[in-house]
Amino acid sequence: MTTRFLDTEQNRRIAYRHSEGASGLTFVWLSGFKSDMMGGKVTELEAWAKDAGHGFLAFDYSGHGQSSGAFEDGTISAWREDSIAAITSLTEGDLILVGSSMGGWMALLSMLALPERVKGMVLIAPAPDFTEKLMWPEFSEAAKSDIMERGQYLRPSDYGEPYAITRALIEDGKTWSILDAPIEFKGPVRILQGMQDPDVPWKHAERLVSAMTSDDLVFHLIKDGDHRLSRQQDIARLKAICAEIASAVDED
């Protein structure tokens, strides 16, 4: 599909792809930290949704992909705003949110903001509260000092060049912590998590399972799975689970 652009109230220009479907149900993809809407899981799920007759929306947060802004200026607040702006401006009707890594946090925050529209959720290695509960405890004292005193730390990456972790990101992230209280949601939830994930330990996803109130929640723990879960068997599993969620929502 063609990439288009949405100008938000926060003066950000958000790149997106959107298609409508006959089913009346729209799947919304929420990408991970420093990821964009061109990844293999996204495009494969997009094609699946079209074939299945569902609507589909994917977009890049500000500072990511083709959207405006610098990555180092981003915060959880800003990316939440981008998510809600894209969803409310570009879609109508019932939604199933599919969030990967940080996108899992964005999906949960979007659900809490739009509870009447979100009917189901699929979360892949979900990382709610990652700035406070995953990143910060792993940083060395030198890295923490750089963040607090200099305003940022250049973090090495297994996926490319080092990138900036800012004090604003860390401090703002605390305001959106959700794991320490029940997360109210009654719809079906499916969580896919690799046990070999070095970025989001499976125990973190297990903590989310405990926090969510939905009774229709299934936790798929993949023993040899990594963080990205982008192998063909992982993508096939994702498509099957999305089909399962769509059927569960239709039954309701």
C-alpha cells in the first residue's frame, strides 16, 4: 500500500499505511522501539489482513522511519500521542491492537485511552514499563551518570549504530508505568514471547499476564524464540493467532 502522512495536533508528521476491509474490524500494528512499519512481520500481517477482509493500519512514531522528528527527542508521552492520533484519525469501528516490544506498551496505553473501541489484543514480547523496569536497572553507574548529568547516554545496539537514551525518556517513562496495578481489559488477549529473548525477559511478559484482568488470555511461550520472533514459523503463528482473535471478537 502507499505510504501517506498525517499531520497531528502536536505538529508531527506521521507516516502511515492504511486499508479498509469488509469485515468492519481493523488490525492496528504498533512497532517497537527504534523499529518502523517496513519490517517483515508488519508487511506479512498486512497482506494477511487484506486477504482475510480486515482493515489494517501501520504507522511510524515520530523520530522513527519516515515520520518527522529526531529519535532522541522522543518520549513515551510523545509516542503515545502519535499512536492515539493515528488510531483516532485514520480508523473507525472495532479494533484489534497488535503490539511488538515497546509497541506492546503503546497498545496497552492506547487500549486504556480507547477502551470502547479495542476488542482484542495480540502482544509480541511486550515491554510495558521498559524504561524503568528493564533499561534503567541494567545500566552501569557510568551510564546512569551520563543520563542524569549530561542528559543522555549512547547505548550500543546489536541491531545497528549506538543510539541515545535521554533523561527525558527515562523520566517521562515513569509517568506511564502500568504493571504495578491491575490493567483492566475484558477482551481476548494473546501474548507471544520467546524464552531466548535477551531484550525482554519472559518473566517480564509473565508479570503482564498477572496484571491483566482478562480471563481470555493465552500466553504462548516459545522455548527457542528470540526477541524479534520473525522466523517464518513465528510469523505463521502470529497470523494464526490474529485469525483466532478475530473469530473470538466476532463471536462476542
